Amino acid sequence: MTLNAADDAASKPSPFNYILSFLLVSLAWGFTTPFIRRAALSYTAPIEDTSKPFVARKLRLLFLTVVALLRKPSYAVPLVLNLTGSIWFFLLVGQAELSLTVPITNSLAFLFTVLGEWGAEGKIITKDTWIGMTLVCAGIALCVISKT
């Protein structure tokens, strides 16, 4: 079965859907990163049992660390949201143009990371950072304009 141009245009999502998808993926990747980092930094590793071989100690420590972090909602919830963003990105790449999807989502993720650091850690957003964020948005606009 082949699709003609009318069928293809009718099945293609609207630009609003693409914009919303780009924003959701970027938000899931960028905004959650500072919260994941904050939860990981507050983690204290268990004391190692030095009677076991080095590799066994390290594997046990890795396992205990992963389990302990996943049990902390302050780590697990942002991690799940972040990973969900990766699934959305995978689905988005199949629909949207790759040369727009990758730079837009990654650039916006950096912007959301700055906002996440402000929310999670209370970091001040400096004037230089605001200028940089504005230039990133201008770069995204140039990418979109160049494809239209």
C-alpha cells in the first residue's frame, strides 16, 4: 500500500505537537539532572568488606549502591522521568527531522538544566547565563528557519 501526498500530510503531526514534544523531551532530560545529582551527592556508600577479593568487593558495592539509590524517591523519580524522556526522544526521532530534533532537544535540555539547578540547588542565574540562554534560543530559531 502506498500513501499519496494527501494521506501523508493528514497523518503528519502538527507543528504544535512537534514543539510540545521537543519541550517535553528537553524538560525530562534537563530539569531532572540537577535533582538526580543532588540525590546522588547525598548518598553515603556502605563500608567495604576487605576480606573479599577486589572484584567481588567492587561488584557488591556497585549492586548495593544501585539498589540504595533506586530506593530513594529523591533519586528514583527524577531518574524515571529522565529515562522516559529518552523513550520520547526515540519515538520523536522516528517522526521529526533528525537535523532539527537533535540540536533542539539537546540545546533546550541545557536551558532546562540551568532552571533545574536554580530549583534544586538555589543557584543564581547570572546575567551572562541569561545572555547565553538567549543566544541558544536564537540558534534554535536559526536552525528552524533554515529548514523552512
